[in-house]
Amino acid sequence: MNRREQIIKLAEGVLDEVSTHGAAIEHVVNKAHRLATLVGDEHMERQLHHEAVGFRGHEYEPTRNWLIVTYRWNGTDETSTNAPAATLEGLAKAARDRILTIQLHVPTGQWAASLSEKQVQSVQKEQIAAIQLEKVLSNVRTQIYRFASQALAKAQFSETSADIFHTFQSGVDAGLAGDLSDVFERMPHVFERLSEGSPEAISHALTSSRRIIDGYANLAFPARSEPVDIAGQLLDCGAGKTRNQLRAHIHVLGFSKSRTERLMKNMTLLYDRVSTGVHAEVSADEAAALVLNTYLLLGELVAAPRA
């Protein structure tokens, strides 16, 4: 079971237990804490740790917000409800048990009226205490439910996206026959260098992306000395004219007008960025996006049916 599958299974388990009112809050909190650790949500992990062992104040801003949304603290008083969720659940149950015990006793005798009044007051006091505690627990469950729902949605979306990309990748890889496969063999090395995160690695990754595009252009539409007529426009597709070679190649593939315009625009912007990015400051995130876009763009061209 991979990490995504673990997240989905654990998130579904948390949602199921939150929805089951009989599930102990301690068990729900511990399982949700494991989920927070698995997805790397440090904020949620910290708050759930406090729910398990208790809070020690509200100086930390995210904790302050958590205390407020769970009704542990009103945001102004110096005191707050800091006990672990499991302790609060035990206190709430004890208050409900005391209410039942009090109600079972029927006052008699000459002091019955006075005792009945005190009994009502005692029940009201215990009810107020139980309701306050149960309100906190209900809001803790609500926050956990929201967190688990979001974690599940992200994992499922990621799984769907991964499936879509895998299907696309399978189609692309199947089309990488003969000489074209040599161009894409460099791609894993590019991603490997990017993982280093250094400026030199980023520059090397962008240089490799540009060379991959150059290599594809030379294989898909080899350079030629005579200009090429593309929709009434003469393009210089000589050596080193990668953009024009790709424009000609895209035209030959016979896409619709809108798709052709999209591919040409994307190709121009991509090639310009990987070319200038070699000498300019580019973040690791942007470099990764450019490398991935290189694969997706060329992959779309490779996967296209030939006339």
C-alpha cells in the first residue's frame, strides 16, 4: 500500500469513527493524529497532540484559534478548558450519570418541597456542566471531520490525477519508438538533478530541457536549407531554428486551428523560458513545472496520430 492509499484508508476510518457517536474521542483523536502525521500537516498534528495530552496556554496563534473554534476558550478570559479531550468526555459522562442518580431519588417528608427544589438546582448545574463539555467535544469532532474530509479529497484528487497522467504517460511512452526514445531518456536525469535544489542543478535541468526540445525538433522535423511554407508563411527551418522546426512539425500533424494555436503558444513560451532561465534566477518550483511542461508538451506531440 503506497502513501496515498494509506491516507485514503486512514481518512475514511477517521470519518467513519467521527460519524459514529459511540466511538471514544480518545480513539478518534489518536487516529486523526496519525493522519495528520501521514499527510504532513504540522499544525493539525500539534493541535491533536494537545487534544490527547492537554493544552498549556494560548500564546501560540494557531492554538489560540483552535481553542476558540472548539469553544475551549472565549478569546478574552485568562482561563480556558485545557484538559485532554478524553478527560472532558469522562467528565461529561460523569455529569450525566450524576443527573440520573439525582433524578432517581424522590424526596419525601416535610422537607420534600425544599429538597425537590435543591434537586432541580443540582440537575441544572450538572446539565450545564455536561452541555459545556459536550459542546467542546462536538466542535473537536467537527474540526477533525473537516480535516479528514479535506485530506481524503486531496488524496482522491491526487489519485485521479495520477491515474490520468499514468494513462497519458503510457500512451506517450508507447509512441517513443526508435530515435525519439533517445530524446526522452534524459528526462529522469533532469528530475534527479532538480531534486538537489541548488542553482547549479536548476540551471542544468533547464539546459537539459532545452536540449531535449532541440533534440525532439531535429528528429521530428529535421533542419533544411530551404524555407518551409506553413499556411502561406515562409519559415526558416535551418539548423538552430528550433521554434520554427516545431511550428512546422505542429502544422504537419494537422491539428485543429485552436489546438495548433495553443500548442504553438505553449511551445514558444516554454522554449523562451527554459532558454533564458539558464542565465536568470528560477526557483526550484518553477523549474520543476517547466521540466514537467516539457514532457507534457512533447508527449502530446508524440502521442498525436500521424497522417
